[in-house]
Amino acid sequence: MAVPRGTRFEVEHDQVFPEGAAIVGPVAADMEYISTEDRARGKQPKQRIDEVTGLLQWKVTVSDPSADKDRDKSISIIMLARVQPVPPETAIAGFDFRPVHFEGLTIEPRVMGEKFKYLGWVFRATGMRAPHETGKGHSKSSPMPSAADKSAA
């Protein structure tokens, strides 16, 4: 069985970031590439739109302390939203380093690298919040009740 190209797999934040994650820097629009020739002709870059959801794409750089390899300690997450997502408050005064919990997280496998190829991942999320908060309608699901719990009720 082949998995079609572009398949996105839903994952929980804690599966990808077991030691947590932190935003480093601002949330910025994910813009299409414009060559220098097109730029000289006056062509303006456009913000990318996700082909699956139709939502605008925003990029945010995230630090992952649980990553094994140095190249994976800092990754980009593509945020999918109609308006620019607002990151959680700064946790450490004077530093642009914000602990974060991503909601609606998906991963897509991708071949990466120039000379040496390796399997990488494209990360997308539909929301973010501070790790200790519960999002509107995005609370963690409780485990399934056991048979003893059902009979006690």
C-alpha cells in the first residue's frame, strides 16, 4: 500500500515535543519566493495559502530541547490561520523566548537536504497557546472510562 504524496498525519504536541517547545522570534507571513528578475520587474510577493485548507500560512521558529541532532533543535512550524496568530506572552523578560503548546498539529514526511538526503518533516499547526492554558474548545481529552467507572455511575 502506498501513502499518497502530501499526506498529513495528526499528532499530539507531546509526541513531537516531549520536553516542551518555545517560540524564538516573531510570527511572520510565509511569502512566496520572488526571483531578483521578477522583483526588478515590480512583481510583489504574495503570502502562501495552504492548498488543503485554503488558510493563510504563517511561519514561526521553534526551539525543541528534546531533539537528538543539532539540525533539529530549531525548526519552523507553519501556522494555518485566517489572521496572524498571536504567540503566548514572553516568559522571560528581555528575551524573545516563549514556551508554547501547539494545537491541531500535523506532520508531513518530506525528503530534505541538498547533497546528502534525509527524511525530514513539515510541521503545521492550527493554533498555539501557553503550555499551562486550555484553549477554547481545545481541551485535552480525558482517558476512556473503565468498566468499573461506568458501573459506579
